[in-house]
Amino acid sequence: MNQDNSEIDKKESKYEKKERKQREDKRICTFVIKNGPNKGKICNDINKICKNVNHRIFTTILEANEIKNGGSLSSTNPPSDDYEMISLMDVFDKKIIDSNSETGFTYCVLGSSKSGKTTLSIKIFEELKERSKKPFINFLYSMSLNAKIYEPYKKDKMTITVPFFLPKLIKSQYKINSKMDGGKNNNKKYKFFNFLDDIVDAKNEDQLKKMFLVYRNSNISTGICLHNITLLGNSNRGNVNYMFFLKLNNSEMIETAIRKYLMSYLVGDIAQKINTYVRLTQNYGVLFLDLLNNCLYYIKQ
């Protein structure tokens, strides 16, 4: 019986290794095709090229040109303390997250208790409000509304605080804006922003799924703060625009986060990836993943 289990483990590890190799090859090939001698000529079937080229050739090309993705971390450039860091303000100054975009957006802040995730979430929330030309109408859902950090929002005229997740509020936002779709009324849509802080019982809520899947097109944005990525449903995890990773208290949670989002960005085997994650998120460090542009940044707070 033990022998059978070990054989399964070997097959799984070989499969994961092959899958990771293909993802890395695809990222490198895509970059070279876009930026190499044949710049602008995008191949329709990059996977075929990956099978017929030597991975080392493209790695050498990248290293020879000293490519630096504007301080971003990629699978071809191992994370290092020498890397240029970006600040949280850069995320908004460079419009990686643009509060004035024509549609809504979604982001998730992931971190264990005392990792600074609520504080970071509030900073993001405030930056979005301050930089938006059109004011947000905010909905704050939290079972910890008595915490001091949320006191100002109870008095804020543009923020509605709710001690639990209330799907009817989400549905009402969609109905209001959907009536203004198309024509002259399209620019009159309200900008709704929903922030959920550790709402652990909303994982399978139908309205939560729609917030991540379709409501963005109705100018409804969503921010969610979690201590475990498994509290977000599979379909929702695949439709997050931006991820902020903070310190997680055990290797199992770190491994889950890596396998869900960071496998092709952090180098080495899974143990090395976990060590990298732990090192970079120490002292309130943040790994910021822009899933729209496939870039991973390191934010030192």
C-alpha cells in the first residue's frame, strides 16, 4: 500500500514539474517574441514553439539583455533583496490600480491575524477614494465594526457599514446601474465599492460570485480581506484582478496560496518558494500580484 502511494506521489510531482516548466517556457517565449528581433510578430501557437526550443537559449537571451521588468519579479529573475522595490503609492501613481477606470475592479488582501492586512486594506481603500474623480458609494461589511480602525467610517456619509454580508445590497447596486446601461445615461452610473473584511460565511453566496464575475461591468468594485485563500470560492479566485499577499502563519497556508497564484512567479521547488514567500513577507512586506498584466511586485511598507 505504501509503495502504491509513493508511486502516485512521484507521478504527481513529475506532472507538476512538467506543468511548471511549460508555464515558464510560455512566459519566456511570449516575452522574447514581443521584445526580440521579430518584435510585433506574435505567434499564434506559442505552445508549439515551447516544445521545439531550448529553454536555456531564451534564458540566456534575457540575462544577456539584463531585462528588468520595472522592478517586477518574474520566473526568469529570482527574487532578491537587490531588487528595486515599489511603494504602495506607486501602485496608484502608476495606475496599476486605477480608481478612474471605466469598469469596476476586484482585489484581495490575504494575511494571517496581526499581519497588517486590515491596516493595508484601509490604506488601499483610502487611496482609491482620494484619487477617484467621481466619488465612490461605499459598503463596508465586517463582523468587527467595533474595532477602532472602522470608527471613522461609521460617521462617513458616503459609507454604509453592515455587520454581516447582505446580498440584497449587492443586487440593488446592480439593478440601479443596469438601468443606466447604454445611451446618454451610461456616464451617469454610480461608482459602488464593496469591502468585505473576513466575512467567512459568504464563500458560496450567489451575489458574491456575481461581484467577481459580472458586476464589474456595472461599475461595481470589490475588495476582500481574508486570512485563508480557501475562503474564496474557485470561480472567484480565478477572477480577482489584484492580489496582496502578507505574512501567513503556517507553511500549509503559504503552499496553498503559492499553488493557487504564485507557482510560475517564484523560482525553485515548492520548499524554496515557501522560503521566498516567508522572507519577503517578513516585517509587513507585501507581494503584490497584478493578474491583469501578469506581474509580481514587492512592496516594502
